[in-house]
Amino acid sequence: MTKAASDTIAAPPRPSRLQPIKVPARLIVPCHSSDREQPAVIKIPGTVVRAGESLLEESRANTAASRAPVDGRIVGPAVAPIHRGLSMAAVEFEPLDPQAIKTPFQLTSHDLSHVDGMGPAELARRLQSLGIWADRWASPNLLAQLREPHKKPIDTILCNALDEDPAVPLQANVAADQPSAVIAGVRALAAACGAGRAMIALAYGAPAPAWEGLRQELGDSKVRLVPVVNEYPQAHPVLIVHELTGRHLRPGQLPTEQRVLLLDAAAAAAVGNALAANQPLLSAPLAVHDYLRRSTHFFIVPVGTRVRDVLEQMNVQTENVELRAGCPLREIVLTPDCVVSGAELTVAIVPAVSHVNPEPCIRCAWCVEGCPVRIRPASLLDAAQQEDLYMAGQFGLDACIECGICSYVCPSQLPLLGGIRMLRTLQAGSRSARNDVARPS
Amino acid sequence: MTTTITSSRPPVLMSLPHSGMTVREYYGMHFQGALFPLTAAAVFYGWRGLTVILLVLLGAWAGSTIWRRIGPRGQQLESSHIMWFALLLGLMLPGHLATSRLDLYGDAYRVWSWPLPLAAGMVLAIFLWVLGGLGAGRIHPVVVAYLLVGGLFINLLVPQSVLTKHRMLLGDLLSSRPVTAQAANKEPWFARNTLPGQEAEKVPPASEALTRYTSGSEKPPRGWLSIQSLLRDNLPPLEDLIVGGHPGPVGAGSAIAVIIGGLMLLYRGLIDFRIPLIILLTEFVALLVLPIPTAVSERTTWHWLAFLRPDVGWAAAVTLANYELVASPVLFMAFFLATAGPVRPMARRARIIYAGFIGVATAGLQLYMGVAFAPYVALLLASMLTPAMDRWFSPRPLV
């Protein structure tokens, strides 16, 4: 750590709302890469690395430099499951001294003059070198937002401190714990991208310390704190961008296509710590919401911790339960081996899946009334059954944000979200087939 | 366009957590809305009114027990769905059917009318099977069953009596004495004097008088009948139709009860407010615009926008429209039938057109065909357009 950086760090002045866990015996640290054809080269197995040092032999252009979360020894290459159906190349890592990790430090000064006019691409390289990446439902791929060639300049930095599930206020707790880092991150991004507008969206119902912390730290800063009614799925980029800027972001598009750079509070805090204190991403906040015991736990865990290790420390058995990432309505299934990284930061423990025979659609239209993007999920299920992509397009497939409200409210218990995902798979298949035909042999 | 996942398909992964709402509970919630018309039925038509409903339910249960065993369509018959529809059909029938000695044309011609509601329930079960059961079909089976029964036994379905205020809830609907139109039209039901021991009053229904006048089939005793005379002498006080106390279908005899029941359905999120609102508004406007006779005589002439004519005026035209609205079962149809999932379109914009069409068609049919049946025929016509409207009106997504 540089001297300049250490000047900006002080002991935590307030008790953390995130509980540190014991460092597990094995960590699987993912290497976030946008280039699958060029895998990262890791250091020789057995090499001892200090906390914060890179685990990779050389840095690739499109790979975030994975950093050792604690002092430890490299075991070898591995594969890190992120959620069912998605995995990343990773480094298996053995901590030398398993102990509780430190709580996040607090920034005391915001000297961000060095980022003025840096530009998004240079900023992306800087964050990447510190192992910082974020790619989750409420915070789209941060490095891609900064890296992609911008047709229009970014004019708004939007920090989405809304929680995906309002009952699990992880982002609000991060904002309460590290308000100065969150604000530093937003200011740094605004300065680097030349954005004239910077906002932090916080739920009306967020815990009071989040409001107080952010208000105190904001002072006369140009960053605006915007209260928002947070009803699921308001935290989705499509909805929050529409709510606060009136711009129409298509699902799957990066917000920068609408000149908005969007990130959540956890990502903003990581960016703030990186740019104001040169601090790499070594730990991540994690919320575990147990629907069986009706309890919620907030942790700070080393990057690369498996969900299984967290649950063991909570004394939660993984038999007869199902783990889901984010809000359980989205039906993103986790396995206990999934690792905590820059992806989803909320784990829901729900009862094990049962099988039901759905009733026929009774056309109650509750799915239509409940849909936040005003599409027709029941008709999309029809389209899925007929494998009719034209019909799916007519009924709004491209606008679906996969929030799962339709499946949740359906009295017939129809797999509406499953049908939509099936259509998306079909659509991707037909697009790739078209590209294959168009590509010259 | 119908989602046809049947119970014979392999199990599908269930969404968890789910709201817990099932189809059975969904239709169970509808019964809360029907409690108000049911209560009004008990108050104004007594045990015979409730017996008619029970007979329809029994018939539907017996019919569905048989038809449930026949073919894959039989598996789509869901008991809560059938019972809800049977309840609706029961509410559409008059209370005097629950008897074995109905005097249709005096003592010389008595009929056993109690099998009719039982058969209506069975016919409903058959139509539910034919139209595809739960969620399927774009034609309301209740409407089809009612129109079939009405077409075959039209005289039996003309409401005849209402309990007196002293014997409401407890009286026998058939223990009635005729009340002259003049007496019935002079004072409202709750202020009318009745003979000691009289349990019910036999009153000519307002729907018949309205149909005769607007269709031009009225034969006035003095050879001439104006709108003002019709409203003053031939129709009951409006409050009898709004609050209750006039012969009618057991569930549609009290406009207030129907409206409160509909508001309950709205409150529970079961129906879309646009549909009843637009039906009633468009019908009201259409009743003012469409040609009506300003007076019935040997040479009756119909006039568009009758309220503009000095011999009619706003007051008489609006009052006539009000009578048309509350004397017909349009309120019951608008809240309880037109809002049913299978018959109304899914798209909000399409629902506006659907409801507007029903309103205009109801007004036209009421004026020139018959007040008692017009709303159901209009709904039948509109529901045939629903699949086309669902195709024309694709959703407008937020982004």
C-alpha cells in the first residue's frame, strides 16, 4: 500500500453492519474475463502470495487481475461456478492463516484529482488492474460499460443503492457502512467520464444509518441523493433508469447506450476504495436470507468464498433446501459450490423445489397486471409451447426483465418465467444460426 | 389463443416461493362478491329464491360428475370453476321456479317448474365440457346456458313476484296476490301497504313495459302513450329497481347489491374496473342517442337524440335511460359476466373497445329486442370478437 493511500485510511469509526466471517480453508478466486479464448496464466502452484498481490502471471487486456484476498498459497487453476449455468476460470487458493477477515476500512479524504479527465477506458484498465469487476442483475457489467466504444458520451452516473429484494437491505447496509467510499466512487466515475450529473438512488424505506451516512458525507457535493419507492423489481436497470432519467433502456443493453453509467452501492464502494486509496477488491458484502427460519444475515466475505463455507459457519444444512441468487422470484439457482465474487451478492435459502402439475391458464390476467414492463407473459407461454418467435416478439419478449412476478402471482402455477427463458434460448439459437448462414465459408 | 397445459403433461418445475394462490382460491374469492346479490335474493325472494340457486348448483354438480369422466376435456372441469358459474346462472333465474305448481295462465295450466333450474345446471356442465373447461373457450357458458333455457322456456323466466316488506326473507314468493300496476307504481315497495297475511306481491315487471314501449309493440288503452306517461303511470318507482322490491332475477333484483358485489370483486383485484364502467357509460350515452318513440300511437315514429325534442326533454330522456339501466340485468352482466377471464380481452386497450361494444349493443338490443335478454346477447356477440381483439392489440411494453 502506498503512503498516499495509507494517509486516506483510518480505523473504522463506526460499527460495521456487515459481519466478517472466518476465512475458509480453500478459496476459488474467479478471473473475470470478457475474452474466453485467451485464458489467464496463473502463477506457479505453491507460490506464496500476500493479500492484495496478483494471482496471475501476466495481465491480459480483458481479464480483471485476480488478487489474493488474504495471505496464502496458490494451489492451481480451477473453475468457479457463479450460478447454475455460469462458471468462470479461477485460481484455487489456500489461505495461510485462517482467521476472520478485517472489516472494511473507512475513507477519510476524497482526493480524486488524479482521475479528472482520465476517460472511461483508462478508468476501466485501472479498476481491472485492482481486480475490480461487478456484473449482477442490479449492476450491469461495470468494466464493459466503461470499455465499450461510446457512441454518445456518458452524462449520468447512477448509483443504484436500491436493494433487489427490499426485505434484504444489503446495498443500503453497504451505503451505511461505507458512505464515503460510495460517494468517492460516484464522484470518481463522474470526474473520469466527464458526466455532468451524478445520483445515488436510495429507497425511502432504507435503514436510517444509510440516509444519515450518505447525507453527512455528501455535504455540498454535486452528487444528488434521490429517494425512490423501492418495490420489487424497481432495482432493475431498465426500471431505475426509466424512473430517474425517463430513458428507455432495453433489457440486455448496457446502460451506457442510454448515456448512463449504472452501478450499485457495493460496486461504487469498491471503485471509491480503489481510486481514492488504491485498494484492490479483496472482500465482498454478502446477504443470506433464510426463508425457512425467516432470518437475514449480512456478511463481509473474502472474494472466492464458496457459499457452502458461509452456510456451514451459519450452521445451515444444504439438504432439502434450494439456494437462489438475488430475489428468489428470479429463479437463479445456486449450488453450494458457487463462489462469492463480483456477481450476485444475495443468497436466498428457500424450501426444496416441489413438482406440481400446473392448471390450464384461466386468463385471469394477473400476470399482465403485475408485469412491471407491461408485456403479456401468458401469451409468451403460448408462444413458447408453439416455439413461435414471431408471436413472442408481438407479445413483448424483448422487453421482459425476467423478474418472475408473473410466475409468482399465477393461480394456475404456470412456469411463465421458464417459458420466457426457453424463448430466449430459442431466440439466441436462431440468431446464431442466422449468423452462421451469413458468415462466408 | 389458449394455454393448454393439461394435467396429463409431465410435472413442471414450480416457481418458489409462490404466492400460494390456487385456481380454487381464485374462484373462491369470487364467491365473496356474490354474497351481496345472494343476500338481496334472500331478502326479496325468500327461500324460493335460494332454492333456485341450490337446484342449479345441484344440477351443475351432478352434470359435472358425469362429464368429468368423459375424455380429456372432462379432466379440465374444475369444481370451484363449475360452482362459480352455476352460482351465476342461479342468480340469473327468477325465484318462482322453485315450485311444483306454477300458475302460468291461471289455475287451468300449472307446471312443474323446479326441474328447470336443475336442468339448467346440467346444461351448464355440458356447455363447460363442450367449450373446453377451465380457462378455455371464448363464449361464456353461463350466457349460452341461460339463453338456451330462456329460448325454450321464455314464459317461465319472466319474473312475477316479490316478497312484501313485512315478510321479506321469510315469506313464500308464490303466496302472492296481484297488485295493479297503478298501485305498484304509485308508492315504493318499502312504503306500500299490504293486506294482513300477504306474503308476496305479484307485480308486472318493468322490463316488459319498457320493451313494449321502445319496440313499439305497446297497445296503449287510450291509443296514445308518451314517454312522460310511461314513466309516470307504467313503471315502478326507480328506487324499487335500485334498492330492491321489484320482481326480477334473484341476483339482479337489487342494483345496489350488484354494485356492492362488483366493488368487492374490484377490491380483491379480480376484475378490471374499466369494463363495467365503460359498459354502463356507453350504454347510457347510446340510450340517449339511439332512436326511441317519443309517443306510442297508431303511427309510432322513432327519433334520434330524443332529448333534443321539446316534447321529450332532458329530464324524461335521462329518466328513461336510468330505467333501462336498472330494469335490465346489465349491471349484473357488466360486473359478474363481462369481466370473466375467458371472454374479455387481455390487452387494456382492447378491453375498452370490448366494453364499449357491449354497451352500445346492449342499448340497441334493449330498445328493440328485449330488456331482460339484451345484455346477455350483447355479451355473447362481444365475446366472439375477443380472439380477434387479442390478436390486433399487442402490448405496448415500457421499453
